[in-house]
Amino acid sequence: MSILEEQLEKNTLASAYILEGPDEEYNKDFALNFAGDILKSYGLSENPTQSSDVYMIDKGKDIIDIETIREVLKSIYIRPLNSKVKIYIINKAHKMRAEGANAMLKSLEELRDYVKIIFTTTNADLILPTIRSRCQLVRIGSSPRELAIDRLALYRLVADTYQGKIETFYKNKDFLEDFREDREVLLDGILELFKKILEKNYRQARLDSDNLYIVEKFDGIGIDSLETIILCLEDIKSYNKVNINYDLAIEKIFFTIFREGNRR
């Protein structure tokens, strides 16, 4: 039983949550499902996407400005139509401007008992520390999805680079070029590989034979190297949204993998 399921069952829900996960769309879906479970825990059968007491604040790629937060704060003081609970989902909460985050903080300090606030983010460290301290942080992972990429070809390229064959990176530029317009797929594919290695080496996860064959090529990789590579990938994923140079980003990833391989 997860911590959220336990809190729902025992009626010990917190007033505010931060849901942290790498997949923005999955974070949003998870928050909506959680909102639905909260409604049910109050004996309400409303659909969270249609309920007038569930508010989704989602500005897409834009920042969450102070005006948006002010509207939320005004609404908080009005009791819910269902007379029991009002739920606010602040999607991509790391996009709140400083003045909006400070305004939200004041509300969190004296939150009404009928209000639940759910922040979603890909990185909780980007949210104001004083907000984080007033929320329960829940890490939710990511949704399983099929990536449009030849995983085995990608994994072999990454494994060869890690083993010191940097020339393989240059010989496979055509393969990498195919993802210039869909770079998120490439980044997610590499990130998925290193998370599998982390699961296998440090959480004793069982892998199928194909994945195990590749993962064994990273035998001896230390936790520090894994963290360095994963952080590099996650940083580039976040910068990717501001159109950083694709060639430089891919070079940085593969040279980080090459360098960490040389530390064995």
C-alpha cells in the first residue's frame, strides 16, 4: 500500500502535496486521479475533471504569473459547493514566479480546513524551500510508454561509449540525427537505460534477457557515476525546452558517459 493509499484509507491526508516525477503529462494525470480519490474519501462521486470544486492551474509552457495565483487565493476563501472539500492542482509548479510563490506561501501558512493543494513538478528543488517545507513530498516515477526508438541500437551505442569506444559515437551520427526534431525521445531512451542499471545494481530489480545483456556491459559502474549521468540527462531535458543546441547537448551527454566510463 502506498503512502497516499494509506492516508486515504485512514483519513490522514495532508493539506498540501508536491508530486514530483519526470513525466509532466503523467504528473498531471496522477494529480487528477489523486483528486478523484480525495473526493471519494469524502463520500463524493464527482469526476475530478468536471467537478466545480477541483481547480486545475496549467499554463502550459508559460510561467505561472502573480495574477493567476491571486485568482486562486481569492477562490480559496469561498467554501466548496459540495460543502466538504476544495482541491487545487498547480501543474508545473516550478513555473511560479517568485512573487506568486510568496503569495501562495502566505496562504499555505493559514490554509482553510476544506482546502487541499496539489503541486506537480519535475524537480521539487525548483520550488520555493518554504513552500516545500509546508507540503508532503511524494515521488511518483513515470508512466510506462513505448518510445519510438530502436532501444537495442541506442543501448549498444551508449554501452560502447561507456567502455571507451568514443569513435562509436561519431560513427553513429546519422542515427542520432534522426532525433533532432524529436530529441525528447532520444533523451528519454538514454535516461531509461541508466535507470534500469540503477534498478538492477542497487534495487535488485529483475530484467529480461535483452536488457540484462546490455546492463552487464556497465558492470562496476558506481552510484556516483550513475548520478552524474542521470543528472546530466535531466538537466539537458529541462534546458531542451528553451531550444539549446542539439549537437552540443548530445556531445555533452556522450562525453559525460565516456568520462564516467574511464573512472572505472
